[in-house]
Amino acid sequence: ISPDQDHYDHLFKIVLIGDSGVGKSNLLLRYTKNQFKINSQSTIGVEFATRGIKVEDQYVRAQIWDTAGQERYRAITNAYYRNAVGALLVYDITKYSTFQNIERWFAELREHAECNISVLLVGNKSDLRQSRAVSFDEASSYAKKHNIAFIETSALDSTNVEKAFVKVIHDIYHQTI
Ligand code: GDP
Ligand code: MG
């Protein structure tokens, strides 16, 4: 039985949060379908997508939730966070304000989610080196200070996308199983 079929041992709900335009939908699209959309905006909003992964000898189904653009109005509902065991807090390395807003997203997450949720800070669009506005070191210090993991990704060229999801899935596994 492959992990993409109906059988699985564990279902992990993972939520994507962060400002509009940082690449949340494309990270999901890259990880679950190996696709990328140049001009996506909110048009590719799905409720969630899944991918199977084997961890140790167990099949895990990662059910990854994406916003349908409601983050623009800061109107993410409680239902979005309910039962989430993992979260990717995403900012855009070329837009400093999206990194500053991580503080607010992180606060909202702590308010709505379980306290033992596995959180990964994700600096996306690492392919846009020439437009970098958030240094690796500043984001890395922020993550250390808050005791969360950190990675830079590119949904466009695939760098570290797989690694980011695998990391959070493994963290959840070791937290909960
Ligand atoms: P969301 O609003 O957070 O879901 O962001 P989207 O996934 O819709 O992406 C917003 C815009 O950024 C789109 O035009 C994407 O093509 C672009 N984008 C997303 N990820 C990357 C990336 O890793 N690199 C680059 N260069 N552009 C990206
Ligand atoms: Mg989106």
C-alpha cells in the first residue's frame, strides 16, 4: 500500500499562515502537485490538499490547509486553526513588512491553536536573491528566540519546499506519536 492511497496510520492537519502574496498557495501546490503558478493570487485557493509520507514504519497523511485569500482581511476563522498540529508561518524574503507581520500571525496562532503545535518559520522566494529585504540571520535569530524552526524556500525553483514540509511532519510525529 502506498501512502497516497486510502490507508494511513495518522492524519496531520497543517495550516499555512502569513500575509497575502508571500507564496502560501504555491508552496502547497509545489509540495502536493509539483506545480507553480506565476500569477496565482487568490485564484488557486483550495481548502486543503494532501500528501502521503512514510515516517519510520507509519503512513502519515499530511492534510495541508490554505487560506482562500481571507488573510487579506485578517479574518481567518477558528475553524481554520481547529485541530491543527502543525503550522508554516510564511513571509516573503523580499518584503520586510511580511516578516514584521509574522509577530501578529504567530500571536494569532498561539491564541487559536494547541500549545504543542509544531511551528516552522518559512522565508519564501529565496530565488529572488537580488531583491532580498530580510536577512537570513535576522529571521534565524527571531526563530531561535521563539524556539521554532526556520528555513528559506522557493516555491518557484523548489528549493527546500520538500524539506520544509518533511521537517514539520517529522516534528509533529515526534511530538504526538
Ligand atoms: P499567497 O497569497 O500567500 O497564497 O501567495 P501565492 O502563492 O498566491 O503567490 C503570490 C505571488 O508570488 C504569485 O505571483 C506567485 O507566482 C509568486 N510566488 C510564490 N512563491 C514564489 C517563489 O518562491 N518565488 C517567486 N519568485 N515568486 C513566488
Ligand atoms: Mg493563497
